[in-house]
Amino acid sequence: MRQLFLVPNWLDRLPLWLRAPLRDRYVWSMAIIALFVNLGLFAFLLLVAPQLPPLVPLHYAANGQPDRIEGKLAIFSLPQIGLIMIVLNFLLGGGMYRREPLASYLLGGIAIVAQFLLWFAAISIVRAVLV
């Protein structure tokens, strides 16, 4: 009798804590939404960057005066921070998915909300510089 050898799926090669969340369509949809919002922020900044002056105020004090002024390419730190947040939230969510899937969904939602907050920060900075 011949034994049938099945090629393992790529999901079967992953650690057990990561398999279950990768099979969940809600986790996938939240990750894709967060990545598209982050990609949109990056594209927006690519379109606006040529219009920005060489030095851009990135942070304002409580009295409304800028307290952090850097080169215009430093504004691209916003989508980078957003990408790091996406990766960390989904890794943490994947780690706790088997015990508490709702907490995993919450971290995915927080990643999406954080991307929109970064959009708000980028628009505020661009508006303050260009107006």
C-alpha cells in the first residue's frame, strides 16, 4: 500500500499562535484596511512634499509656537510610525487571539483608528505650513 504524502500548506509551517488569526477574515480585513489607509497617507505626503518649504514645524507647544522644526522629509516619519503600529498591534493581537479573540479585534481596530489620527496630524501640519 502506498502512502500519500501531502505537501504542507504555508500556514502549517507557521507557529501555532499565528495560524488561527491568519485564518480569520476579520483580522485580515482590518489589516488590509489599516495598510491601505497608511499607504494613502504615504501617497498624500508624496504629492504634497514638493510644495512644502525646506523646514517644516512638526510639533507645536501649548502656546501655539512650533517647538520642533525639521527638514520637509521628516514628515514621512508619520506613515513610518503608522506602519510600526500596524505590525506591533497585529503581532500582539495574534499572540492573544487563541485566548481572547475580541482583544485581537480591538487591537486591529486601534491600528485603523491610529492611521486616521496620523492622517489628521499630517493634514494639520501641511495646512499650517501651506496657508
